[in-house]
Amino acid sequence: MTEQVRTRIAPSPTGPPHVGTAYMALFNLAFARRHEGRMILRIEDTDQLRSTPESEEAILQALSWLGIEWDEGPDCGGEYGPYRQSERTALYQAEVQRLIDQGHAYLCFCSAERLEQLRKEQMANKETPRYDGHCLSLTPEEVEERKNRGDPYVVRLKVPDEGECRFTDELRGEISIQWSQIDHQIIQKSDGFPTYHLANVVDDHLMKISHVIRGEEWISSTPKHILLYEYLGWSAPVFTHLPLLRNPDKSKLSKRKNPTSITYYQDSGFLPEAMLNYLGMMGYTLPDQREIFSLNEFCETFEIKRVSLGGPIFDLDKLKWVNGRYLRENLTPEEVLQRLVEWKGGPSFFSQVIPLALPRLETFSDFFPLSQFLLNENPLYPFDELVGKQEPREVARLLKIAEWELEKVDSWDRDSLASVFQILAETESKKLKELLTPFFVCITGSKVSLPLFDGMALLGADLSRSRIRKALQLLAENDAGLSKKGLKSLEKEYRQSYGKRID
């Protein structure tokens, strides 16, 4: 390789830091280090409604906790900054205008209603849903007239109707996709912000990214990116699409079936080295077949061609096995003690718990039963205790609504959580105490414990939400969960009473 290897990860700050982000970051880092290159961290925050500074900070902290290091980014700067897309809008708009001027992009004034009707008709005819190029027929005068009167519009990329796009993937060889399967992609939204596709290509070019290593879900979008490189007169990087992490049932890894937030594993007491080790095992085997290895050992021996295309299974039991070996083989008892104190065994943690427990204490031995739920990965409790005197399906309904409402909470503190449940009680016309009973059980494992909202604040967002999902799973296993039809009906009811969901 003659040019400097430059890889990147580009997470969106729209929720908890995902293990999939760490997985991609690890493989990008290993490739860059193996070839004495650099890895860039770029924040893709063009979704202004969902992106938050809190989510960005959580991503940086989670990756740092794991031991992932980047050479350029929003926190450390670099030659090709800024590294937040929201700060690069002028760059994107200039390139969008260049595409329009060259006839490679066009303004689209179609309403959401027309697009929805078009999609329904195409699906009814068993066609690939795709924009029909309606606004391509507008004359320059018509476009200018509509702009001048303030009609909202987006900018779309002009895509060939015939032929195919061919490109080479480092793992998969030559890939061919018919242009008829590729939509006239929106590259600039009505608010003036770019979509992922345009910003991604502009940033990768300007930041001199040599190798794009990303998940296989982007394969179908690669023709759009290649077309943008061609239209803009730029050379495309080398593409490698890694297999996605999977649940044990082979479905795409999702928080509905497996904890996916990095902070969940941090809060649950996993070692960052073990977590990285396990992610490295996802689709890759070291030349000497070792299962336990350090980050440096992984980077020193990494060869991208050795990545397996079989869908890697993210198995929590296997992760625990790796973590156990690290605890026993890589740390001394003194080091384990130090890590335990750093986790939840020191004054900073206990000083927060003791004021909550003190009103309920008669002896020191009362403390640990009250607070053990803060140290357990998941408390155990019987189905009957979760349900109590309520109808099981009503409990499932309330838990699901609470799960959706809690996804909206940005500041995970006592007052914000209390507000969520107060609104829930008022909307459902229930007394707060009655409403909270199943939540006490699923969060703490008991009907009586530390104050619920304070406990959830200490437990953290990821562990709290995970416990609600575990309770919903228990209800489903006892034929008291929500059916697909019931869930769809509940979603409709939820939108009417609580507003739009955030997922």
C-alpha cells in the first residue's frame, strides 16, 4: 500500500453506544494499526431531531472505556476537521449545488402523501419501491417558480434506469447490483442538512479515507456512493463489508433479544479487555487459534482477508466465559479487588446508596438485601410476583408503554424518571402506587426495596430498560405477552395518547 491507510468509524449520537459500533471500531482500528495508518472518529449528527450531545459523550466514553483509541476526532481534533457533520454543512451544500449544476441531482417537490401512494402502488404490483423520477420533468422555470413561492423540497441523486453497478469488496469479491434496484436517493433534506449518503462520501473524500470498513447492511447502498464519487470526480476508497453481529437465533443483533449497549456491559461488571477480546473473536481467528488475546496481539496479527463471512453469533454465555478467564488468568487477586472497587465497591457508589437505604435499616445486614439489585445483572422473581393482582396482559401493556416512554428520557435522573411515571399514571387513570408495583418487581426483584426512581437512576438507563424487557419476556413465556396484533394495536393507541415513539 503506497498511500497512508486511513480508516474511520462514524457513529450517530442518537441513543446508547451500541456494541456493533465497538465491533466496527475494533476492526477499523486493527486494520489501521496493522498498516501503520490512522483511524478517525467522525460524529454523524445530521439527524438533528434525534442527535444529542449526551449521546455523543456516551459514545466517546464507552469506546474509551473499552480501550479503543482514535487518532483524529471531535475531542482531539486533527488536520481534516471539524469531525461533527453538523459543523460541515457548508461543505455539503456546495457539493450538492455542484451536482445540481452538472445535472446529476435535481430538486423534488413531491409531498409525503404522493410518495406514500406511489410506494403502495409499487408494492401492490410487486415492484421494488423506488422514486419514479416525477420531478425530473420539471423545467428550470418551474423549479425556480416553486422555490420562489416557498414550496418545500429535497434534492435527489439522478440514478441510471438501466445497466448495473459493479464494484469489488475486499472480502466478497466482485458484486453486481442492477441500477433499477437503486432509488433516486435523497442527498439533501428539506431542512438543508445532507442525508447520510451524501455526507458520508464528501467526508470520506475530504478526510482522505483510504479504506471503508463497515457492516454488510451498507452493501445495497454502495452503488449510490460509487455514483457520487463518479459524479464528483473523485476516486472511491476500498470497500470491505463485515458480517453483522447476530442473536443466537441468527437474527440481527437487537436490544429486544440481547443487551446491545456498551454501557450495559460496563455497568454489569464486565472487563473492557474481555469485551474487546470477545468482539475480536466475532468472525475472526488469530493465526495460532488463540481464544484469549490482548488488543495489541489482535492488531499485530490482523489480516482483513481472514475475516469469516459467516454471521458471528453474539452469545452472552460465551462472553461471560471469556470474562471469567480474564478474571482468573490475567488478573491477580489484588487487581481484581482494585477493579471491583472501581466498578461498584468504593465510596463513590456506597455514598449514593446509603442515604436511600438508611431509613429502612435496623442492622448492617439489612443493607445488602436492600441494595443487591444494584449489583445483580438481572434479579430473579416469580411470574406471580411480577403480575400481582393485576391482569397479566395489562401488566405487559403498561411495561411496554413505559419502555417506549423511557426511550425518550435524555437525562436519566430521579426527577426525570418520576415525571415519566407520573404522566403514565395520569394517562392510564391509575394510582401511582398501583402502577409502580410491577416495576418494583422487575427492576429490583422485590415489591419492597429502595425508592424506585432513585434506584433506577443509580442502576442506569441500560440496565433499567433491559430489566423491563426481561419482564416482558417472562410474560410472553407465560402466554401473557403482547401478540403481534396486540402490539400493533398498542402502538396506535400509544401514538394517540403519548406521541411518537423513539426506537
